[in-house]
Amino acid sequence: MVNHAEEANRQNEITVSWNKSLGFRLTMVVVLVSLFWGIAVMTSVAYIYRNRIDSEYTRSTAEIAKIVASMLDGEMIDHYLRTRETDDEYERILDLLRIMQRETGVAYIFVTRHTEEGEIYVFDTDEVEPFALGEVEIWSEYKYDLSLLPRLMRGERVEPYITNTRWGWLLTVREPIFRADGSVAGYAGVDASLAKLMQERKAVFPLLGLFIVAILFISMAANLFTIRRLVILPLGSLVKGVSAYHPGVALPDFFAHTKSQPAYEFKVLEHTVIDMDSRIASILDEVKRAEEQTALMLNTNPLCCQLWTCDLKIINCSEATVSLFGLNSKQEFIDEFFKFSPDYQPDGMCTREKALLMVQKALEEGRVTFSWMHRHSDGRPLPTEVTLVRVAHKDDFAVAGYTRDLSDITSMENTISWLKKETEKIYY
């Protein structure tokens, strides 16, 4: 009695220890999954804002830059940068650019040429901090991506980019202005302010982070109640059922004398699954032997035998079938059964219709026998007698067909008929 009590106490101690360990691991899994989804949500929100910039700002800003570039030509840019003098045409273009800026809602419109020091301004619509004609804006790594400058000096087209300048967050689009010979004289630039969008994103991300943290804590709290109820306790019941299935397994024996071994529940499950696997393998071997015996009986049967489904598909046939029709393999008969019958039977019925009718009749009545005209592979007629029998197959019924060759009998009948006629002639 004492030994049983000690054994029960030991199992309870092991189970409690394992429950705590499993609960901790499952809780960590929940935490990692929550963090993963949090990162995925943050990435998705960033992607949404990137798409908003493309759809709400980039396309329209690029169109404005193209319009500005089409208003000017390279020779005009060269003239103003060479003389550094403004005229009525210059003021008219600048006013037109300012009107375009106000009507479209962009932050700035400007026209520049790029040198090693930076970009030289030709036109600038900034009324607060305007750049005068010929004034140089020094490029530095704190304001711009310096890798763009060599490309702009070579007259290459650049993609729109976002910078955080002293004017705030700006989306900048630059469209080249060409000379008559095709060379680039400068760029028409348009800055679209992203201040409102960036403020919105700045407010959304902290709120989203708080929401993810709240979901994380809620998930952890929920798991304190659900892990034991939905995982640990059901697994304990499963182990009890497994131990009942396999009573020879002594659960604590898997631990020897230490609690650092894997949880005994998993060991019991492993042992039982291995035992079940061996039993299933044994059953499969028996099924395989039964199938081999069935195939042997089918192939050694002297009668021509086939196994049909209810929709006139042949499952298998005997070797006698191959010999009867003068074929090379079973598959030839299975694939082209109706090739070895004429289109119509001697009673006038269509071969396919009569075959389906006889199969259905065999399924209903259990057995049916009828005459059937086959055709040998060399084309000569092959009169037969067919018996169809309903048999169980898997979860349904199939039809076993037995074909008896009547060629010799038919030949004898014809000979007897001829002899009768000759005897009558001799008599008369």
C-alpha cells in the first residue's frame, strides 16, 4: 500500500513539474507568435503608407514636373545662367510657376542645374526663403543623398525621393530639361510636402505599438487559463487512455531517478505509437499477402475472368483473358475492351447499351447469364457465354464477369446441322 502511495505521489510531482514546463513553453510560443504578427502588422502599415505616397503624391507631382519641363528649353536655361540677368519673360515664367504651385498645392517648384558644389538655381517659387538666379545650394550628406549628384551632373533621369530638410519632409521629383541637341541643360523640380502624412504616421505607429503590446498581454493572460484547460489536461487524459491501452508501460520508469528527463507523457505516447505502428505494419503485411493470394487465384483461373465497376470500367482481368483474345498484356484488354466486340450484338442491341444493361441487372439481381459476341484480335468472330456476379469491392459493389468460349460448341452445332441436312437429302 505504501509503495502504491509513493508511486502515485511521484507521478503527481512529475506531472506538476511537467505542467509548469509545458505551460511556460506554450506561453513563450504565444509571445513569439504575437511578436511576429506585431512586426507583420507594422510592416504592413509602413507598406500602406508607401503606397499612399505613390498614389496620392508621386504620380501627380511627376505630372507637374513634366509640365514645367515642357514650358522651358535648354537654351533658355543656358541664357539666364550665362547672363545672370532677369527680364520680362523671366518674371512671366516665375509668376506662372507660382500660380501653378498655388493651384496644384505643391510646396515648391524650381529649375536648377547641378555642379560639383551643388545645384545652381534658375527659378524658385519659395517666397519665404527664395533662391536668387544663379545662387548655389550646397549639397551635403545631411540634406541629400550624395550619390544622386553625379547622376544629375551627367544628365540622368532619377526616381522621386523623400528627404527631411529644413522645409520639412518633402517628396522631390526632377524632370530633365533638354537642349535642341538632346543634351540636358537642367532639371525642373517639384517638392510635395509630406508633413501631414508624416505626422499622421508618427501618431499611428505609437498607437499601433500600444495596441500590439495590449494584445500580447491579453494573449498571455488568456493562456494562463486556456493552456492548462485546453492542452495540459486533455493530454493527461490522453496519457491515461494510452496507459490503459498499453498497461505494461510503467510511466515513472521512463525517468529513472531524475526529473530532467523529457516529460513522461510524451514518452508513453512515443512508446504506444511505436507499438501501434508495428501492429499496423503487421496488418498491412496480412493485407498484402491476401492481395497476392487473390491475384494468384485470378491469374491461375482457367476461365476468362474480369472485374468491373458499375460504370463499365475494368478493374482487373485474368491471364486466361489475354490468351482467349490473343493479346500481349492485360492492359491492352483493360484499355480497349469494346474494341474486341462488334458495334451491335446478334440480337440487334448496341454493344455498349447491352453491356451497361447487363451490369446493372447483375447488381440488382446478384447474377445474370447471357450470350455475347466478342471479336478476336485477328478480327474473327468469337461467340461466348458471359456470367456476371455481384461481389463486394472496397466500400461498394463490383461485378465479376466469367466468359466461356463457345467457338467449339458453335462449330459442333453447325456440323450437326449440316449432317442433318445431308441425312435428309440421302433419305429422300
